[in-house]
Amino acid sequence: MSEGNPLDSISCSSLFLGTNFHLGFNYENVNRQAIPQCDTVIGVESGDTCFHIIQNFNMTTEFFESIKPNLNCDELFIGQWLCVAGAPN
């Protein structure tokens, strides 16, 4: 049995600001990215690189990337805050 498009039963003339309707999307099934928990941060200093920071804080590259997702190591800047201890969640 086909359920069809849930929007087929909606008349635009009956919609008004604040109208709520269900489109059949279950938010519980959304794959949400976990937010890392950071316990210790440092400020990037002149000459710092991700490799240098990983070595100084005795981390693996994988762990460093997991507590600082979306970091572009080619664009570090002086004063940028980096997490060096925490949990990836």
C-alpha cells in the first residue's frame, strides 16, 4: 500500500501563520553528530602546528580530530582556541 505525498492533502488557502502539520518525518531516526566535551583548551601560538600540539599533549591524531571536529590544520591562527583534553562523545 502506497502512502502518497503528505502534502497532497494540504490546501494552501487553509494555511496561516503558525499552522502546524506533520510531514511523516521521524526525528528520532536522524543520525545526529555527537558534540565533543572539551576539558582543557590552549591558545595557538606562533609556530604551532597540529602535529606539534598532538605531540606536546601526547595525543593520537585520531583522538585530536575527534575532540576538535571540522578543524582545518592548514588554517590555524594565533590565539585560536583548541581542545587538547576531553571526550569525543
